[in-house]
Amino acid sequence: MTTIKDSVHDHIEIQGVAAALLDTPPVQRLRHISQLGTVTLVYPSANHTRFEHSLGVYHLADRVLSHLGIEGQQAERVRAAALLHDVGHSPYSHNVEALIHRRTGKYHDDVDELLGDGPVARVLTEHGLNPDRVAGLVAGEGELGQLVSGELDVDRMDYLVRDAHHTGVPYGTIDHERLVRELCFVDGELVLDEGNIQTAESLLLARALMNPTVYQHHVARIAKSMLRRGTEELLAATDTTAETLRRWDDNDLLVALRQCDATAAYARRLSQRDLYKRAVWAEWQAVPDEVLAADHDAVGAMEQAIADEANVDRDAVVLDIPPEPSMTESSSRVLVNGGVRRLGEQSTLVNAIRAAQRDQWRLGVYAPDAESERVGAAAIRELGLDLDGARVRDVRTGIHATLDEFN
């Protein structure tokens, strides 16, 4: 057995297949992939890694299995899946995942090839575990897959607490100990036991509060957009493939960006925190439907049109259109008077949080400081933003958002 001191869960005891998996290269690679990507440019202490998070997910999975009385090979498969659930992450975690998916059709939880061959497969096989079944659990398949990837999964329980701890932001604090104790299965569905509406709501509320303050902070979004642009240009300018890049770590990608003439400027800006500024910061109601629905190619065409209108180089314009706000946690299931109900059907908080998420949504147009005013004016015209129907914020008007001092 191996005991590891953790900043969130104190001592984590690792044994069995998980202990054997710990030193395999795919797991050790997670030491060099930041949990929050570009968020560290806003919160300097948020430099924790996917490795730490994976240990935490393993620990919580082990606690849930003990609570549910699940033992033997079935439990070992879940423990292995919990430790391995993030081995498919690309550099900077989710920051370039959409780009890689467009080129490979794979997300970070598509780990069949990582688990089906090489050192991880050998360890799993030596412990009598089928790698395909473990990969299925990582993807959330089957009854026990809900523990690893689902509305009430241990992944979510760990990252909210861990991210809050390392950023110093209190909003992600949840009673994960109670969540672990109150989980049960009803007709194959993972649910929270009777009397836990507020427990489920706390998970929902924590995520809703962490989104604008941490995960979608405007500085992190600007840096993420610049990183994506640089990575896309790296793939276009070199022989590097998306399949290769998705197995790099953060350092590999940053070095590659520095060494490529077409992307060196992005690498310098990211390394020195010399970031683009907000030229436009527009609410949902200000944005035409065709802009909201734009795909990747359409966004590129809009960026070129804005650059032409502003008489700047295309590299000086980044258009950032987030997806429509979603709330996976509202599908969490709870027992109410002996029957299973979805949280969204039972909680009066859900609609309020949905409205708040829509209010917090912003379209961003980013540009170097010297060009941001021209780019902002051009973007408003080219995108057809409705200045009368909703408030649209040019950063130079001085309407300050939470933690604006970090810009």
C-alpha cells in the first residue's frame, strides 16, 4: 500500500491495481498537465495538476465503493477507472480539446487505445481486469460507470473542492463527505437518498458560482482563446498532427509554439502574460441568432471580416462565442417520498440558476491593446450586435466586472 499526503483529502491510501498503475507513463504524464489550464494567469496558486485530481477521484471512488458495499474485481475496475479517468487529456486540459476533437473525433475520455495497449494494459491484465471494461467505465458506461462519469460522479466532487482550495475561492466548497455517504442505486440509477435535495442543490450551486468567477473568468478565456489560435496555427504550419499533440503535456506544447515562427508571438504573450484585451463583451440578448449558431469555419470568416473592417491583421482578432449555458447537475436524481426524481423537477433553485447563467453569458472579441478600440467598433458593425436591445460592454467604458483588476 502507498500513502500519499494530499492538500484536500489529507492522506490517500492507494493499493491494489491503482498502486501498480501509479507509476505508468500515462498516469505520470498527468503531473505535467495543469488542472485549470490558463486560469493560473488569474489565480497564481491554481497550479495544481491532473495527477493530484486523479488521486482525489480515486480516493472518493474508494470511499463510495466502501459505503455501497461493492467489493472484489468489480470494485477494482472502478478504482482503476477513477485513477485513469483523465489519462486522455491533452495539454492544458480542456483548453484545446475542441480543436483536437474536430481533427480526431475524440474527447479526453476516449481512452481505449491508451488502456488497450502498453504499460497500462499490462498492469490491468496482470490484475485480472479487462482493459475494455475499464475504458467503458471511464466513458460512463454501465451502472458503475455513473460513479466515474455522471451527474453525481466523484470527478465533479473532487474538482470543485480542489479548484476552490487552490484558487482560494470559497464558492466551490461542497459537503463531499455527505455526498459520498448518501449515494445509492435504485433500479440501476445512481441517486441521492431521501432528505438530500439541499445536498444536490449545493453541487449545482457550487458549479454555478465557480463558472463566472473561475472557469469562465474573462482573463482565462482570453488566454485560452489565444492558446487555441496558436495551437491551430501550429498544426497548420508544421508536420505535427492532432493525434501526436493530444499526447503531449503542457511544456511540450508551449515549447513547440515557441519554436515555430508562425506561433512564437502567441507563446511569448502567454509566457509573459501580455494578453489581448476585450474589445467587445456582449450579453446573450445582444447577439444575433446566426452568430450564436456559428460553427468553427463561420467564426473564422467573421474574424476575417472584422479584421478587414478594422484594417488590422487577422491575427489581431479573436472571436470567442461560448456554447449556450448548460446545467448537467440539474439532471441529478434524488429520492423524494420513495420515488426517484430529477433535481430540475424538484428544486426551485434550478430555474433561478438557469436565468443567472444566461445573464452571465458573454460573447468576447479580443485584440491587442493598441487595436482593441478599432476592432471593437468593427466587430459591433460586422456581427450586427444590438446595442439598443441589450447592454454591450466595450472595455474602455469602464463598467467593471468581478475581479476586473486582473485584466
